[in-house]
Amino acid sequence: MSSPVKTFFETLYIEADLSAGQMLVLPNADERGIYVASGEVCIAEMPVKAHQMAILADRKEVSITANSAARIALIGGQGIGKRYMEWNFVSSRKERIEQAKQDWQQRRFAKVPGDEEEFIPYPTVD
């Protein structure tokens, strides 16, 4: 199926219920991660258990085999480049994070509806 939602990068999201012993060849993408919601799967002889996520190398042919009945989610898509993260801010440019920090400290962000009273200060490093 395809979603009508506009995206700016190619995305990938697949859910699958696998029977014990069943194998699934995963589609290629720049970046991929597989989350095992239940059961256990094996990727290149490495077991991945329920509630674990495995980040897949950029190999072209990757397949998984269910060691037991399993439910998995594969997420990924086109790479979006280097990202920087500091506290609650994520950006592809460090200067945008610096601006966000200043905006937060000077309370220029919109209030959260229903939580207008509390303000969480930007963490400081001692």
C-alpha cells in the first residue's frame, strides 16, 4: 500500500507476522532498522529478541529468519544526512540548534496547550 501523505524523502515501513522458520528478504534502503515486537528472528546468524531493535548495515541483500513465531516492523528509507542532537533539539545544522537553545531560554517557543504554567529550563552542565 502507499500512503497519500507527502514526504520529503523516500520512506519504508513494513510490518510482518512470521511463522517459525519463515524467511523474509528485506527491501533495500539507505537506512533500515528492524524492531522485533514479539518472538525472535535471526539476521546473519545474530538473534534479535522481542523488544529489541537492530540497525542493519547498508548491505544490499538482507534476509531474516524467524526462530519462533514473530511480529516485526521494518523502518527506514532514504538517508537524510548528518544530524546533530542536543537536549530536545535535532537538526542537520548546528547553528539551528544554537538558535533553538536561545529561543527556548528566552521563552520564544509557543506554550504547550494545557500545560501553560510549567517551564522546564534548559539543562546546564556543572
